[in-house]
Amino acid sequence: MTVRVLIVDDQEPFRMAARMVVEATDGFDVVGEAETGEDSVTMASDLLPDLVLMDVNLPGINGLDATRQILADNANSAVVLLLSTYEEEEYAPRAAECGAAAYIPKSVFGPDRLEEAWAAARGAADVS
């Protein structure tokens, strides 16, 4: 099974970097990219991704609010991973509060962290 990924970030260089990480990770495929929180909610509803890589700071509604909306509206039970430049200690609790499966600082985001976070999220979903 291929994991369908939606990348959400207002900075094109990071979307490109995230796309390279996803494409370098076996079993993961990018199905779309969004620049705003509003676009991410619409695209998640239209594309039904398995995984959403969500930046915290976005124009319009922020990544935390967009995550809440995607998880509330999305019938396919997408997993959301929050990404930002902030330290993990600061944002990991906020990720949990909005329903995101994990928070990953952009500075350490790579195939290994992507696979670990996906496996942990799927493991938690399998338990429930």
C-alpha cells in the first residue's frame, strides 16, 4: 500500500524539500501541495490523503486550526504530522491538543523521522 501524502507549507523551498523527503521514502507518494490552511482543508477533503504534513504557521487559518478542521471533516481518518521551525518541547503538546499524531521540527525532518512518525501513528490507530 502506498501512503498518500498532502504537503502543506506556505514556503515553496520547504514544500520542495518535503516532497524530496516523501519521494525518498519507500511506500510514500505526494498527492498534493497546499500553501494555506484553508487550501489544506479543501484539498484534504478532495484528495483524501492518508497523511498530511502540516506547517504550523500559515497565512489565513494556522496549521493547528487547519488540523482540527481536517480531522473533524475528513472521513478517511488522515494522520496529520505538524512541522515547524520551533523546538519540539514547545510544540509537541500543542500538536497533541489539536489532534495531530506528532510534531517534527523541520531541522530533523527526513525519511527516518517520517517513517517513525507514520509507524507510531498507525500503531496508535490500530490499538483504538
